[in-house]
Amino acid sequence: MDILNMRINDLVREDMRLSSFFKSNKIDFCCNGFKQLGSVLDEEKKDKAQFVQDFNDFVEGLDKKGTKEDFFNEMDNEELINYIVEEHHRFTRNVLKELDAYVPAILRAHFTEDGDLLLKINRLYGDLRTELLEHLIKEERILFPMIVAGDFEAARADIVSTESEHDAAGDLLRSLREATGDYEMPSWACNTFRATYHHLMALESDLFRHIFLENSVLFERIA
């Protein structure tokens, strides 16, 4: 299989466990999953031969760990939408509730240690929270019902703005990673601070899978 000439999302659709390989190598498989892998590696100035070897080694390891994760390919649109809402929308709302308590708490408790860092986290999280909560409502009340009803022409028009919102969320997640130095824990971090970083990373991981299922599975069917 010549993976360099394949789109990244086509590879992940074969087995979503591959998403962790792309994530660890900082290759966007969700918002920009439509890009050809070889072109992305050129953009990132990564060693293609080494990347392919690492990919093959990762796949070989997966083959020893049970069945591949491609359940979404067997779901119809309504089933996939229900899965996205129950698994990913619910997770997003739950983790945001936790972060709503943690982010202000660490700002108050540790402002004197690194006020600049904490203010950046507070502002970026606030923007991300607003973006996500509004986005989930619009999907559940507008886009998803159109898809279930088979009104694909109207859905296609709405998908354009929905994917732009995915891009905006992705940009905020990248900004959070940059601001926190890839979530490097400061020496003065307390348990609440550690919990904050843990929840932000969990939100990021889940959103990547969430956006992949929408952009690269559900929306591509409609397109």
C-alpha cells in the first residue's frame, strides 16, 4: 500500500486506531484529513522513508491488539449522528463543566506564579468553550435534522460553515498547546492544575476523533 499517495482520512477510515499515530506525529487527520499524506510530509519537512517505516511498525503492533476500529463505516447516517451526539457531544459538554470549575480556580490560586500563562489559558479556554457550545447546538438543531430528513442540498450549504467552525476549534486547540508548551507541567502545579491539563488534553483527543467522524465520514457521504 502506497500510503504517501493516499489521503490521510482514507487511511484513518480503514482503522481509527491509526489516528493516535498521526496525532503523536502532529499530523492533522481531522480538519485537514483530505490532504495527501506525502504532500503534508513535504510541508512539515518530515523524512518520508522514516515516517513510512514508523507507520508500518505501528500497524504491525496494532495487528497484535485485536480488531480494527471501523464500526462507523457500517452505520447509516442516522446511526452515526446518534453515536456522535451520545458519545462526543455528551463528552464535550461533560468535560467543559469540569473545566468551567478548574480554569478559574487555577487562575486565582496560581496567578503570582505565572500570570501570563494562566491568563492565556483562561482566554483561550473561554473562546473554545463558547465556540464548542454554540457549535453543538447548531449541529443538533439545524444540520443533523436536515441530514436525517434527507435534505442534502440544504445540508451541504450548512456543512461549509460547520467545517469552518471545526477549523476555528482546531486553531484554538493548537494555541492552547503552544501556550502551555505541549502541556508541560510547571514545578508549582497543584492537583487542580494537573486535572486542568488532563481535561484539556482529553478534550483535544476526543474532539479530533469527533471532527474526523463528521468531516471525513458523515459529511463526505453528503458531499
